[in-house]
Amino acid sequence: MTTRFTLLFLFISAISLAQLQSPSEFLGYPLGTQFTRNADVVDYFEHVAKNSSMVTYQPYGKTYERRTLSYAVISSEENIKNLETIRLNNLKSIGLQPGTASPETAIVWLSYNVHGNEASSTEAAMNTLYTLITEKQSWLQNTVVIMDPSVNPDGRDRYVNWYNQVKATPYNPAQDATEHHEPWPGGRPNHYLFDLNRDWAWASQVETRQRLKVYNQWMPHVHVDFHEQGINEPYYFAPAAEPFHEIITPFQREFQTKIGKNNARYFDEEGWLFFTRERFDLLYPSYGDTYPIYMGAIGMTYEQAGHGRAGLGINTDEGFELTLKDRLTHHTTTGLSTIEVAANNAAALTSEFKQFFTPSNSKYKSYVLTGNADNIHALTELLDTHDITYGFKNNGSVSGYHYANGEQGTIKADPALVVSTNQPKGRMVEVLFEPKTKLSTPVTYDITAWSLPYAYGLDAVASTSLVSATANLPATFKSNAPALNAAGYIAKWDSMDDAAFLADLLKHDIRVRFSEKKLRFNGNTFDRGSLIITRSDNKSNKEFDTTVTQLANKHKRNLYASNTSFADTMTDFGSPDVKLINKQRIAVLQGEGTSSLSYGAIWHFFEQQLHYPVTAINTDDIGTINLTNYDVLVMPDGWYGHILNDDTFTKLEDWVRKGGKVIAIGQAVSQFEGKDGFALQHTKNDAAEENGAATPNDNLTPYDQREQENTKNMITGSIFKVTMDPSHPMAFGYGDTYFSLKLGSSAYGFLDSGYNVGYIKGEATNVSGFAGADAKKGLANSLVFGEDRVGNGSVVYLVDDVLFRSFWQNGKLLFVNSLFFVNNNAFTL
């Protein structure tokens, strides 16, 4: 019997649904005829949630520029009433919540616009939402759909605002038109110019960290990341290309194909072109398709032709006009098709998802890591972000594959971090900690090595046995109290936490020294680079002791208070080898010619990690600025040929000779190669020349083998063993070995003058990832990090980008040392 309450509810629902507007009705223009700003997208999703009982919508955070990050949950009215039960039952079924459950409700997560100038997908999100709840309600009976309409609102609005400012009215489809040529840095990245589609695993950006909290609360069964590509490449959808990571299950492969065939059915009906199984592989763990796959989902990338060039419409090379309406329609079609397949196979999805989280038969059962306590803490913070469990072992030793030596070895656990695979997210643990990446083909879309023990500079073994661990790490920090009778304080130097402490001291006008030699005071030893904060250097500061100890406590740094400046050994506080650290005035180049990603990593590093001021200078202005206003100039990875013309380079060289310091990163290093007065020279690949690789008559490789043949000269993000000179200030805080992420095959010979701080001596050894045979030969006897003394100044060469994507934690101190320690022979008053 129908109750009065039921009739009233149905009446209210009908009124509410009648008030529901389509995107075009709500926005006031036909969808696809304009780009919609993020605030209007948010307003539309709020409108739908207000007027449909099948939708909830809420923010999950803010971007760096304070734009709303949000997500909608769409399902049947009954499911919406029981969302929390559905969510918890899913987590129970995979062991992430206590209890047991066997859910049969599929959870599909659709992510749009992670690259801001691939802007059709957010328009498609609004269209997909409306179509789903007005035409496809039957799919929602056993399916929950989560939609993030704009993963990157800052980048999207950067693109949309630029496009709206420059486009013609009506729009101009000619490829030469201004509206098809974005200025630097483009709308692709977020505020700090990071590629958020490479940040899922490393979670360096605020958008990623906030999104992962929600993602890990839901753990969807299917995840689609919507993108755009070149204007002449019609549409790509799964199945993905090789290489597939070895942990990807047969079901995940097969279900990608099932979805792909359903997408193809709709595209074939409309006569739309597409391609599959090419280009976009499933290896690097920090994508919007691979991260979900390693978390058990069917992770997929969909790529629509267009990108930032397409605007509202553009003429392709094949003679037709590609419009925004076309693009959003294609994305709407694949989004709905994916939901349809999930709904029709919900039971299989949930069953296989549960199976993915059972303990795997992995070779290594535990990863045991020792070393720098700050780096261990930084690693545990990353693990916490992904809800990966870990423990600590405080005694004994563990044997297994030794990362540093590449063979069986043993480390002492005093204490050690233990991360094991016998947990629900054990497969992700395998991927993040694997010593060597297995590749079915070297032709990949991104880097091929990322192993966290190398990235965090920790000694580690991978054990084939399960290692027991306790819950807590023994405390190492003790609160500091002012020592009013001390001659000064000493603090260690071997981590980014120490660097942040130094930056804070300098910002508070505390004068700090560092030691170029090892120290010993009252039987306590301190390594090179240790910070020395003396009372004599800060006589005029009445709050000296209070400020120093408060800052040390803020950063959890242990201070040793010495009652005398007279050392046990020869190096006293007043030694010439104990040098004042200049409060450096730092500039960094940005703009045309620089890599926006490299500049963004540097910018983010200064503002969000080191917390030290930096001045950004556009490359258009490099010829006119007064360099004497700065002590350090950072050159991001980039292509400076048209920027550093003869006059500008002469000006830069003159500044260096008078005491300035340049830090050149990645390809920026090449600007100093072969220049008079600089010691940098390219290496010669003698082996390749002897084999005749450079002779013009050797161009006989068949057309269809060229790509594979060229891999001999490629290095695709591989980890190499580097010899370090730990006595040089650039290497303070390091030992005599460093593991570097090498992104390419550029190689330079040893410096004839200056200092070879990090280098490959003899044959190059890559411990993980792909490196072509000829590329490896070219790296023999090559420079990785060095200092070139030029007059009173220096050029620091960081051939390998130590700030790349902000995830190579162990490299960051090399950059800080270059800023504050290298060639610190004079103090600026």
C-alpha cells in the first residue's frame, strides 16, 4: 500500500527533478560553444545535487590558488541512502576495514581535466552527469559513480582565461591563429607547474594529497583518467600498450579489453576513429591509470584529439574541423560506455577486486631499510598518505637482496623500517620498493625506475622471508633548552629537515657557520657540513639562545651546546674551515626557454619545502637585470640557445668571475660546454665511433625497426651508481656512493679544473630501469655533479636533475649544499 509519506516524497522528487536543468540551460550557452570556468562547473554540480536525489556533491579541498576541489557521487536513490554501508563493505572485503563483506556494487571513479589545457573533459563531465541521471538510471542500481570534474582547476582556469582573452569571435579554426598557440607555461600543469598526472604516487602537490584521502576512502573498482592529445590523433582508449607491469592480473588485462570493445562499438556506430594498445603503457606507478591499477582497479587513460591547441575548433591536417562539441561528445560516450560495462559486470568486478588484495605470492616478503632517520621519517609520511602499513625492527640483522651492492647482503636493524607485502596493499608495496623493474619492451612512455630505497637514500635489503616488526620507532628527538653559558650550538647536517632549519635561522637573522672538516667537542664527533651557531657571531641579538632553541624545537633538531669554542681536535669555532653562511640572495630563471616542469619543481622546493625566498626572473629580462643584486642564479632544465646570446653570456660570465654562482640543471648544463674559460666538455662515445655508428653509410635499419633500434641510445629514467667526493661541500651529508635518477644520455667529461664531485668512473652501472647499450657506453668516465671555478665565482653542474618531480628525496640536499656551501669563501655583509 502506498503511504501518504511515499506519495509526498514522490511529489517532492518530481518537483525537484522538474527543476533540474541541463548544462546548456544552466550555463546559458550551448555546451561546447564556450569553455566553462571552474567556479561555474562547481555551481552546476551543486545545482544537480540540489535537484536530484541520485547525486551528492561535496568539496574535498582547495588548490594552491584556493579553487574548489570537489567530487560527486551518483547512484540510485536507494544506494545514495546507503552510501556509507556500500563504502565500508567495499573496504571490509579487501581488508582495509575490520569485518567481512561480499559486496556486489561496482564503484567507478571518473577523473577529468588533470591537465588543465586538455579542457574538453570537464565539459564532458557535466554532460555525462546529466545524461547518466536522466537517461541511464538503470545502470545505477548496482553501480556507484564518483566524478571529479576538474582535478586541476588552477591549470584549467589558466587555460580558459587565456583562451577567452585571445580568441576571435567567432573563433578562428586556422592553425596559425593566436588562439591555438598558448604562451609559456601553458595550462597543462597546476599552480607550481607540476604535472599532476605524474604525482599520484609521490603526492608532492596539495591537490594530490587531498584527492588521495578520498580515493583511499572509496577504493574504486574502475578508474578512468580523461585526457587530450595531438589534434591529428583521433581517440585512444584501452587496452593499454606494453609494457604492462608484471603484477597486473589477467583479469585486469581482460577487463580493459572488454571496456575497450564496448567503447569501439559506440564509436563504430558513429563512424568515429580510434586506436588502442599503442603508446600509453602501464608501468610507471604515478599515473592516473597505473596508480589505480596497483590499487586493484581497472585503471585506464582515455585520450581525445585536441589538447590546448584545439580551442573551440581547429582545422586538422587531414582537412576537417575538430570542434569542442566533438571532443566532449566523444568523452561523454566513453565515460557512459565504461559505466555500462561496470554495471553489467559488477559481480565479477567486486569478486576479482577482493582477490587482488589477498596476499600475493611475491618473491620478496619484506623490505628492510636503515639509515638517515629524517629520510626514514619522510618515507613513512609517504606510506601514510597511501595507507600502507609498516613497522620497525630495533635489533638483530636481516639478509636479502642488498640494494647498494646488487647482490645478497646483510644489514643491521638498529633500528630499521620494515615494509612487508603481507598486507592488503602489498602489491603496491612490491611496485614501489622493487629493486629492478622488469620490462617486456624498453619503449615506454615515462621513466622505468623509481625504487624508494634509492630515492630516499636508505640502505636496504629485500628479504624473501617475512620480517617481524614492532609498531613504533624509538624517539630520537629531545627538546632543547637555552644554554646561556654555551659558546655556541652544533647541529648535524644530512637531511632536508636540517636544511629547513638552516633556512629558518637565516630568515630570523641568526648567523650560522658550517664546517668543512670533521669536528670533535668534549668527545662528541660531528661530520662535515655540521651547523655551528656561535654566541660571538650573534652578540647583538638579545634573543639569541631563545630564538635558536625555539627554532630547533620547531624543526625537531637536536642541538649540542658546547661550553667552549676550543675543540678536542684542531678545528675550533674560529677555524678558517668553519665558514659563515651567506644569507643568499637567490634568483631563478623562468619563461620561454626553460622547462616549466623544472622551474615549477624549483619554485615549489623554495616555497613549500625549504621555505626560503627566491626571486623569479623571466628569461626575456635576463639581458637587462642587474645581476649584482643576487648571489646565486639557478638555471632550470631548458633550452637556452636563443636566450644566452653572446652579449648576455658575456654579462653572465663577468658576474660569475666577480663572485656570482650559477647552478645549472639538466640541459642547462650544455650552455657552458666548450665555452672559453669553462672546463666543461662533452664525452666521446669511442665505442660507438669504433663500430662505425656515426658513419653516413650505416643508415640501413628498416623503417619498422627504427624505434626499437633507437633504444640503444636511450636512457628512460634509469638509476645509476655514482661515486661521490664527500669532502667537497656540495656532497656534505652524503657518503662516497650516491644513486642518481638519470633521465637522458647526455654525458660530459671530467673537469680538467674545478671539482668532480659526483661522477661515473669506468663503465656505467645502472641498478634499475632501462639504459641502452650505446647510451651506457657514452656514460663511461662522465661527470654527474661538479663545480667549475671561474674567477672568484662558480658554475655548479647538476647534470642529473635532483629536484625532478620532487620525489627523489635524497637528491635535494645536493641542491641546498650548492646554494649555501659551495664556494662560500666570502660573507656578504
